[in-house]
Amino acid sequence: MSAFLTLVARDLRLAFRQGGDAAMVIAFFVLTVVLFPFGVGPEPELLQRIAAGIVWVTALLAALLSLERLFQADYEDGSLEALALLPLPLEAQVLAKCLAHWLTTGLPLIIVAPLLALLLHLDPAGYPPLIAGMALGTPILSLIGAIGAALSLGARRGGVLLSLLVLPLYIPVLIFGVAAIEAEIQGFGARPDLLLLAALLVLALGLVPFAAAAALRLALE
Amino acid sequence: MPPTQTLPNPGDFTGSGLACRRGEKLIFRGLDFVLAAGGALVLIGPNGSGKSSLLRLMAGLTPCDAGMLAWSGTDIREDMGAHRARLHFIGHSDALKPVLSAGESLAFWARMRGATATTEPALARFGLANAAMLPCRYLSAGQRRRLALARLAAAPAALWLLDEPLTSLDTEAAAQLLAAIAEHRAQGGRVVLSTHAPIELGDATRLSLADFRPSPAEAAARLLA
């Protein structure tokens, strides 16, 4: 097994043993979405109108919750220092950790999102672009989040700093994710927005490893 | 490639004119060393004299403020991947996860270095054969230290950088570590370690960091420059 997969497997094993993180993200996602009918009223027309936005905004916030631990635990117990001294380049390790993070948080979000959309009376035409958009968008959330998590390492109140750094960068994902659903419902087709999300994903895959690895090296100096 | 060092022997790990700065403060300067295959370098000096900083410099974790580290005469910065592949760095923290067992932790670090063999001999070597299945949160400080050091035996590397390796070790474990170091050196490996305790390593070079401390005037001049 290559070093890359060994690292992914180790992070997944840690996530399953510690349990809390992934379950907390899903619980937060579900609870927050459920709050909206209480807050804005249960009228199906209103909920249907705002369903796409609610699901996407809440998914962004849920993804944000788990980011702080992405490098923090490894930083505190010295594992990050040891990882940085392995033959596998730190850039590849960032990708491995993002992949593990996405598998434990992004993937569950994709699975739960359609159920929550059902709760909010999302138009049936909106489901395929919701799932496709989440499949393209949640990896971007993990990747951009990795930059924020690396930059806020060692900072006091790193969690708050992390939110302030990362949330503005999440806006494009939110815009195209919601636009894909709206466009499909209105009959224009979701293809352009999904392609833009795919472009963002490719861009993030190419740039994030270098940015995050540079930030990690600075934190370790 | 520019001529970087005068007549280095193949496999020599050398530092020339090394200076290290932490924050604004100059810690040491003008430090030279040569570490041949099978050699050992023992760093001594009071707290804050830069023993850990020098080890981190050698590992490539922090950049040199001045001077150059070279392997066989080639600047290590030219190929950091190759440098990382030939070194083991055991710092102050043990890099263990509370929920992973001792065996799993060691196997992870060994596999990340490309070792495929079983880790049991490495565990046994540091007296942890019975602790392999134990989650790391139940290990004592000494056992955690032994487990960190077992990484040395689980995957081969030409250069061992050990920061205060004797901390929390009992006499038995210290003897096991010294035996491992002796064997490593007999096979042509190199060791750099920092210590406060008197340590018996055959014909090791002692490097006192206090000798390279900048004078107050020097530190001030460097700051202004």
C-alpha cells in the first residue's frame, strides 16, 4: 500500500475510532435545517422557494464545523512535524488528509442532503442538480477549508479565525450550487453551473495542496 | 553544480558556518561539524543554547539563517525529498494517537517510510512486545518514549536525529537505546543527539553549543544589519 493510501486509511481509522466528528457534522446539518420550518413557518410554498439555499448554506456551516480538527490534533501531538519529515511530499499529504476529511464529512452530507430537501418540499426537478452539485462542491469545501485550517494553526481561537478566513471563500461554491438547482427547476438546465463547480474543483485540487503545505511549513518553523 | 565543500568524503553530513535565529534572536553562529558514516555527534549545552534548534535545522524543519548543510558535499536544499527519506527525527513529542494501539502507531510510521516488514521485532527491541495491542492512551510516559524510539528500528534511515532521547527512559530502556545506536553506527549509520545526561557513546564527537553563542555586541550588530 502506498504512503498516500496509508495516510488516508490512518485518518479514516482515527475518525471512526473517535466517532464524534462525522456524527456531529450530520447532527448539526439535520438540526439546523429542521430549525427553518419553525423559524419561517411551515408553508410548503415558502419552504420550497428557499429549500435550495437552506440546504446549501447549512451544508457549508456543517462542513466548517469539522475543519478545525483537520490539522490541529496532528499539530498538537507532534505528528504533523513527523509527517512533514516523511519522504511523501507534504503537498500529497494535504490531499490525502482532504480526501479522508471529505469521506468522513462531505460524503455523509451528500447522502443526507436529499432527505432534508424532501423535508423542505424541494421541487422534484431539483434533486439531480442538488446531488451533483454537492458531489462537486463538498470536495471544494474540504480543500479550501484545508488552507484555512493550516493558516489558523497555533492561533488562539483558531476556530473563529478559521470561519472568518474560509466562509468568504465558500461563496462561489454556494452561488453555483444554488444556481444549478434553481436553473434546473426553471427549465434552463443545470449544466453551466455544474461545469463551473467542476472548474472550481479542478482549480482547488491544483492550488490547495501547495498553499496549505506552505502554511503548514510556516506553522512548523 | 558549484563546488560546495572541500573534498567531502562520500556520505559525510557536514555543516559549515551555520547560524540559527529564532524570532529576532540569534541563537548560535559560525557552527561547523563533520559527521562521517558511523559517526555520532552529541550536542551539549545549557537550556536555550540551541540544541533542539540545531537538530531542527539538520532535519530541514527550519531554514538556516546563514551557512549550509551538505550531504556528500551537496547542499541538502537541492533535494529535500531525498534528505527526508534518509533521516529519522525524534523530537520532544511522541506523535502518538490515544485511540491507536502501540502496534498500529508504529506500523503507520514504518509504512509511511516504505517499510513493509512486521513491526514486532522493533517493539520487542524496546521492551514493548506485551504492549502492542494497548491503545496509546494507556501507555506511561516512558512507554510512549520507547514507542517513539521504536520507529528507529522499524524503518531504516541513514541519519538519526534524536532530541533528548533519554527523557523518561529507565535504565533498561536507555541501555536498549544505546545498543540500537551502537548497532546503527556499526552498519554505517550516523547519529546526532542532544542530551543533558552523561551518555556513553564510543568515540562520539561532543559539540558544545555554548561555544557558538554570539556575543551581545554581535547579536546587536546582526540585528541592525
